[in-house]
Amino acid sequence: ACAKGSYTDAYGQGECTPCAGGTYQDEEGKTACEPCEAGSHCAVGAAAALPCEAGSYSNKTNLDSASGCMDCPLGHACTTGSVTPMACRAGTFASGSRNAECEPCKAGSYQNAIGAAGCVRCGLGSFCPVGASLELPAACEPGTYANVTDGDGSPDCFDCPAGSSCPGGAARPTQCAAGTIAPAERMEACDKCAGG
């Protein structure tokens, strides 16, 4: 009987033929070889299909070497044995090619698109935790306002300056209108000027 990785095309024939590149045979004593599986490659005499390595893929069934596996494209990830690249979901990215996995956006950045190669810096006064797929409004208390988003992804809340009002949340300071005043910092609203 022929060993794994080979076949004989006639029963009783003494010689076994190695499976051709792009095919394999994982059983003994067979009369044909099987086509290599998608996401894999099969060298001459293969007893098993070997998966394309992480960061590459193939949807073909006749690859005879790993060099036939294609590089995973920008914005996608390919695990070991991938048949098709998987687009990175919102909140993640994959820069460059041959990525085995997508990375989450760092704190202070976000990505709302699918299949992205990078993340977008979070806007002033917004909140973007690790893996954010959108900018969240800041949760500053009344009398304060959000300014810069730093490395931790959370905006810092600052005291509202005198002469302005700050309702809280992500709202910027609003200068007091004519006839109103905010004589101190941390004012939630401007007061009407006293008559006279």
C-alpha cells in the first residue's frame, strides 16, 4: 500500500507516485490525491495541507508552497489558515500589511469606520477610551468645561473663567451677554446685572 502523501492509480501496481504540488493525501493505499484546501498549501508529496501563516491568506485550492499565500491587506487581519481577510471592526485598526490581528485604538483616539489602517485623534473636550468607535461627550460638572483629551483618553475638566458661563457636559464656556455678569469662576449661568 502507498504511504500517506502518495498514491497509485492502478490496484496492484508496484510503484507509488508522490502527490503533485497543490494536492495531498492523508490516508494510506489511495488511488488519487485530494486538492489542497483553501487557506493552505501542499508541497510535492504532502500528507497534509499546511495552513497559510498568520498575516497571510489564500482562497485557492492548488497552492504548492507558502509563497502562494497572499499578504493580508491594510485594515484587515488574517489568522493562521485564513481563506479571506477579515476587515478590522470599528474601534480597531491594522496598519501595514501581513497583520495577524487588529489593534484597538489607543485611549484618546477612535475609529468609526470598518477596515481602517489607523485611528483618529479624539476632539477637544471629548472622551475616547481604549477601543473607542466614536467620540463621547465629556461629563464635566456645571461650572466647568472640558478642554484637552490627554493620554488616558479622558478629557480634563477646568474651572469656567470669570465673565463666562459653563452648563457642564462637553459645552465650551459661553461669554456672558450684555446686561449679564459672571463675577467669579465656576459659574453655571450668568447673572442679570442689578438695576441702576
